[in-house]
Amino acid sequence: MLSILWGIVVVLIAFWGLGLALHIAGNFIHAVLLIAIALAIYNFFKARDV
């Protein structure tokens, strides 16, 4: 599950970079990227507790 989450984060970072370069759907990509990063950080700390 964690590897899937990291894959999503990487894809969203790539889309974010394209959005900055091409000015496509900037606000939506930023919002989804922030959500994905927050989930990745949450899962990172949750995995360390176990």
C-alpha cells in the first residue's frame, strides 16, 4: 500500500511540474498534490509507530 502511495506522489509531482511549465489546471494540481503529500507524511509516521 505504501509503494502505491509513493507512486501517486511521484506522478502528482510530475503533473505539478508540467502544470507550472504549461499553466494547465494549476490550482487543482496544487490541491491534490498537497493532499497526497499530507497522506504520505501521515503514512510515514504511522508506519514508524508499528
